Amino acid sequence: MPSPVFVRRKVLFGDCDPEGIVYTPRFSYFALEAVHDALCIWLDGSGFRRLMEFGILPPARAFSLEFLHPVTWDDELIMEVSVAELREHSYTFSVIGRLEPDIVAFTASITQVCVSPETKKPVKIPDGLRQALG
């Protein structure tokens, strides 16, 4: 598996509710943005565009979040993205969002499936992608 990628993101005013706490759905954006940034590094280019250059579409099959600590306006999240699993047709990313090295704010797991753009059916992970993620 490639080395984990660390992505920093400052929480903006618009990410929060009137109490200054991050809206729950924003965490899905944070996790997906962090995965995209990691893919840009692992694939040496624009992450999702590079995925499509392998001749696949990468829809999400599963997405889970666990909230462990409140996140507020002006906090800086440090998100650690790693490849958790490679299967025949799918791959799973793990995202750990921290406020400080010892405060885990959330964890996420995102599984994407390799799908043929023509048939919309699952296909094997292309060799180049498997090599980059494995």
C-alpha cells in the first residue's frame, strides 16, 4: 500500500451551523476532498480524472463516518488518508480526521467500485491503478 497522505483543511464559517459546529454532511465533503488530494499524489495528476484515464468510473459503494469529537469554525483538520483494502473490483480508503495529533475528530471509510463506462458493470481494478494503490 502507498504511504498515507496527510491533508490539512481549515474549517470555514460556511461549514458550520449557527452554533459554530460543523454541519454533519460537511464531513463527507472533507473526507472525499482528502481522498481526492491523496489520489492526486498517488496517481501523479488530477485524482479522479486519472482514475477515468484507466477506463473506469469510480462510484462509491459504501461510505461510513463516525464522529468522535466536535469540530468548530477555524479549527484545522489534519486528515490521514490511506488505502485500507484492495479487492478484485473495489478499493477502500480510510480517512482519520484529527484536530491535533492526539484528538481524533472523525473516521471515515469510502469504498469505490471500478465500473465500465460502457456497460455500467463492475470490472477488475486496472493493473496500473492496482499498482498505484497497492
